[in-house]
Amino acid sequence: SDGFRLVDIRVDSITGSIQSVVDKGYVASDKYGNRDAEGVTCLPTRGTLLVVGEADSRVVEYAEDGKATGRELSLVTGVGNGGYESLAWDAWHGLLWTCTESPLAADVAASFTTAYPAECCACRLSMMD
């Protein structure tokens, strides 16, 4: 099933050194099958987590108890096990970032020219507000 591991990490605010790490366990969500969760980020103001699934190219929001909130974001379809690998929340600008492991089919088709063959196509870096 889809899910995430909750870890409490205490960091010294002056030195930046890690003071303690406590594994609070795996939180599973039965609403979705195995989405091949790759990237997880926290939305502190909402008290929720966002998880990007490589298998379904979606970002799903979860409460800390593992229950889906119903908020989702569909992304351009990834390529098998080369899809979305990361997720980051930029609180300062209010932006969500993700990046693919491999070029998406749409990007390869759009970038294929004699000057830039498909092998040179870069991975997709996406920003959502």
C-alpha cells in the first residue's frame, strides 16, 4: 500500500548538529495501491504531507495518520520506473517542485531535432503554485 515513514529529527538550532532521531513507524494508506512513492514533503502550515507516486504520476496529500485528505495533483504521465523521483515545498515562494528520473515521452518528442537528438533530452523539472 501507499504510505510513508514518520521520523522525528531534533537539530541543534545553533550548531546544526543532530541531537536525536526517533522512528515513529510506517503509516500506510489503504485508499491507494502501491503508487511507488518516491518523494515526500511536508506542508507545515497545513500539518500534512505530500507524496508523489512514480507509478501513477500524482501528488497526493495525506494527514499524519495516513488518511488521504482528498487533495491531489495530476502530473504529466511519467515513463514507467523513470518517472517522478522527488518532491520539495518552497514555503517562501509557495511553490511545489518535482523532477523526473528520465525524460518524459512528450519531452523527448518535443526536443528531437538533428541538432538535439532524443538521447540528449533532459529530465523535466516542474514547479506548481
